[in-house]
Amino acid sequence: MQFDFATPVARQHPGWPSQKWQRYDEDVAPLWVADMDFCSPPAVIEALEARVAHGVYGYGVVPDSLRAALCAWSGEHYDWSIAPEWQHWLPGVVPALHLASLAFTAPGDGILTVTPIYPPFLQVAERTGRRAQTAALAEPAAPGEPWRLDLDALEAAITPETRLLLWCQPHNPTGRVWRAEELKGLAALVERHDLLVVSDELHCDLLLDEGARHRPLAARFPALAKRIVTLWAPSKTFNLAGLTAACAVIPDASLRRRFAAAAKGLMPDANVLGLVAAEAAYTQGEPWRQALLEALRGHRVRLAEAVAGWPGVAMSAPQSTYLAWLDLRHSGLGASPQRVLLKEARVALSDGADFGWPGFVRLNFGTTHAQLDEALTRLDRVLAQ
Ligand SMILES: Cc1ncc(COP(=O)(O)O)c(C=O)c1O
């Protein structure tokens, strides 16, 4: 079956503004926030059309069929057998990060994460009255080499107050799929320091390398599963972020109860349309996902070719996601390359400073080839000197 990842979809409808397309002037190519410029899978659109046609959108319940669909997806794609009752559906992964802090830590406790990192990870501690603790990843040994987990730095950041690790795999923004040894070291550290872990695996269905399979942290280390809350959602993979449906998978009954108790009164149920879309995506979206990965692999090649022509700019090819993390510290564009590129190239990228690493930018290549090409051509004019 053919799916269309080539025809640009107008996203500037005045009645349906999108964050990605509205934040900057109309002439700016937006390659920042992590959503894609593609329509969702036809099967998802059809399921939504049928649900919309029903006409009644009152409070819903997570259907057993959705729980079963996620169990099947997990077994098939990650070799992890999960139970329906482990699933706590809610309106987003970021809310789940904050809920975990409220549920599992006390004021003044330390919440640990690595940098660079998806910005909300850095804000959870402060927003919930806890203490933020960070450790830098190890930079690529040479341009183009992968970013690595620096276990010594991570351990050095731990104090007696540290309770919770906010972990991201695959990693946003570097696109790293962590190696088995890195994860083994991480698991040992988690056990040694008696930490709980929230493993944000939102990008796990977007592994780009042919034949790569995701292994959830909790599945890789069954002895640790009782300490881990795994966060998944169909939102990145199937481009459904605005439908706000995500799932926390919590094998341990006591953690599950604490998480649910913290959610009471604060967290609305997942959106009824989001639940329908999620089920359609997990049950019928696989051919579309495979076609998407093929398109993204092509974009990754196109991007790498462009970056190769930009002196002083380095990128480790992302192993997952449609996000690329570019080092512009030696590009000559100064302390805020994001601002310069917005002004001079009219391309909007995410500012590395928000991820804890100024001098970097994150580029979203989840757009059509034509739109990516246009944006890269504009960046060429500034960077290919
Ligand atoms: C790692 C990661 N976690 C969470 C989110 C946001 O998830 P949600 O929209 O479900 O809150 C993103 C969005 O880009 C992300 O990259």
C-alpha cells in the first residue's frame, strides 16, 4: 500500500492553528517542535471519522480493546508481555513526568536526569518543589561519533536526597538508542542508589536503523521492573500529539496506586478521540509506520549530506526519531546560533540552550522532502561558507 509522505499539507488554517506553524512569521520554515507535517495513517483517520459521526463526546472509559491492543503491540514489537491493568492512560507524557514527581518523591528530594534533554525534564523538579540534579552526557569522541552515557558523571550527581531518575530512551535530542553496556551500568546504578525510574520511551517506535528493535528498560531488567514507570504514546509515531492520549505502564501495584492517587483531581482522563486514534494506530498502523520509517531514513541521508557541507557544524546521525542534534559551537554563528539561523536563514530550529546545551540546535526532519529541501537550501546559504 502506498502512503503519501511527499505532498505538503497546508497547516496554516486560521481556525486550526498549529504551534509549529504559528509561532514564527509565515515566511519561516518551522523545523522545531516535535510534530510531523504528515497526515496520520488512513486507518486512524477513518476510525476518528466514525467516532466523530457518533456525535456524542461525553466522558469516556479506556476500552478493554485498547488495553489489549497495547499488550499485543508490546509483545510483538518489544517482546515484553504486559498486563492490561498495568496501563494508566492519561492525556500526555509530560503530565506523567510531573505526576511521577508528585507521586513518588517529597519536597526537597532530588530528581536526576541527563543533559542535553527534552526541556520539560529539566523543569519537573522546580515545578513540583523538588531539587533538579543533572549530569552531562559524554560528547562524541570525534565529530559524527555517537553521544554516550557518562555513568561516572551520573553517579557523581547523585546525593542521599536523590529519589527519581527521569530517563529517556531513545534519547531526545540526540536520537541515541542506548547500548546494552550503557544500560547495564545504568541499571546497576539505579539499584545501588535505590532509585525509582521514569523511562520515557515515547520515541521507541521510531528506530531508524533497518531491523532495529526497541527493548523497554523494564523488559531488559525484569528485576528492576518494580521500580520503573514506562511512558509510551502513539503521538510521535503516528503524529497524534494534539489528541492527547498517552500511557504509563506500571507493573508494580503499589507504584500504580500511588500514581493513580496523585492523578486524582489534577489529571483529566485521556481524550475520547485520542483513545480511538491510539487503538486504530496500534492495531492497523504498522504498514504506515514502516513506510514512514523509510521516508525518514531518506531524510536522514539528505540531512547528513547537507551537514557535511557546513564547516564547523557536527551531527551524530540520529538512530531514532525525526530529530537531529547539531553542534554549532564552531560554526562562527556565536552564542545563539538558533537566533542567527532564524533571522538570516528564516528557518526555525529548537534552541539547544533549552536542552541544557547552548550552542546546539535541534532540527526536526519530520516533514516532506520538498519542505526539508527548501529549509536545508536556506540553511546552506548561511552555513555553507
Ligand atoms: C521525550 C519526549 N517526552 C515527552 C514529549 C511530549 O509528550 P506529550 O505531548 O505526550 O506530553 C515529547 C515531545 O516531543 C518528547 O520528545
